[in-house]
Amino acid sequence: MSMFLNERHRLILDELEKEERIYVARVAKKIGVTPETIRKDLDFLEHEKKLNRIHGGAVKYVPPAQEPMFRQKMNVQLEAKKRIGKLAAQFVKSGDTIMLDVGTTTFQLANSLTGLQRITIVTNSISAAEVINKRLESKMFDGKLIVLGGISNPEQKSVSGTLTRQMLKNFQFDKVFLSCGGLTPLDVSDYDLEESIISEAVIKQAKQKFLLVDSSKLGHLSFYRICHLNDLDYVICDEPMPEKWKKAKESLKWISPKGGDSHYG
């Protein structure tokens, strides 16, 4: 392996230390090589478990079978998650009954709710419940909060398990807002088995299904498959739909703060 190749890899990893994510075009211009060379470098570094490839670039490496703790995930792609949460909040209307799962992006949706009347929010997220309760107390919106029972997961600030599933059987939702650990053109997946089973169940009980996902998850498959991507109605992401994903046959609305809203099919 040449010294230049080693140096290039070091520069790429140095950039990744300074930024939440890096982009092929920007790194290629900075280093003075072609985008194709950088793509090959990123592929090699992903194979070496130095980073994770995403659409258009890379993010810091996270082992696929090990989910970071909630407080660690909260600061990853934070600004992107805030933008996604604010955009998703626009779809919640007065009188809605909604379900929020345990993700850090759905937490940002909870933190963006304001000015609504008579909404009912159901969640198995301890963190989302805390922020919703504070916003209700401050009269930032009007409604009620239902926190599902179950077995607590302190690291993920969530509850899940048999009791949670039993409670869910009695609900019907206008809208459900989900997060995920990985998203491919076919599948939505996540790390935790029990939490994924909850997400899988609520999809069947909602009129409209929303997935909130930052672009670092695109192209990755996590431990447990929640559903087919086309089981959802909307994807809200900080980046537009990857061009090569647009060949899917079913209809799905993809919404991004950057615009370029599009449908599958």
C-alpha cells in the first residue's frame, strides 16, 4: 500500500473526526483526487470498520449489532434530527391521536409540538413522555399523554415487552411516527428486538405511517426487520430520496427539508 494511499485515508478519517459526516465531492476537492477515488477509499475504510458509508459520503463507525445509548445517539446528527422533527410536527393536527416510538428523531418531533388542541399522544419513550409532559404543563399545546407500561430499558429510555404489546392492542391511531436503525430500498430495520416488535405492531393500527430518519441510516440494515418500506406512507429525511432508490414500484411520499419531495413509482 503506497504512502499516498495511507495519507489519503488518514486525511479522510481526520475530516470525519471534525465533522458529523463527510461528503465524497467535498473530500475529493479538498484532497485533490477524483470522487471515484474517494468512493473506493470509503469502501475500503468501511471494510476496515473505520467508518460507515451513507448516501453521498460517510459517518463515524457504529457496530451494526450494538446500539449506542440514547444519550449518545441524541447528539449524533442532532441538527438534522431537529429539522426532521420540526417538519414532522407540521403533519400533526388538532384532534389527532398519534403514536411516537423511542427514537431520538421522534423525540425531536415531541419537542416541536405546539399550538395544537385536543391531541392524544401515546408513547413507549420515557424521554418523549418527559418533554411532552413539560410542554403540556406549559400549555404549549392542549391534549393528553398516555405512557405505555412495560419493562424499562434504562440505556434507551424506553419501555417494551409483553405488557406493552397487550396495551397497544386497544389503540387505533390517526398517525404513527417511527424511527429506525437502518433503511434500504426494501426494508426498515432497527437494533432492538422488543422495540422493533412494538414498531411492527403499531404500523398495523395507524391510518398514516411516518418514518423519521436521518440520512446516516440510508443504505444500512440493522438487526431486526420492522416492515417493508412500502408499508409506510411517508419518509421524512434530512436528504432527498437517493436517485437510485426511485426505481421502486410502489407509491411512497419522501419529504426533505431541502426540498425535492418525490414519490416512489
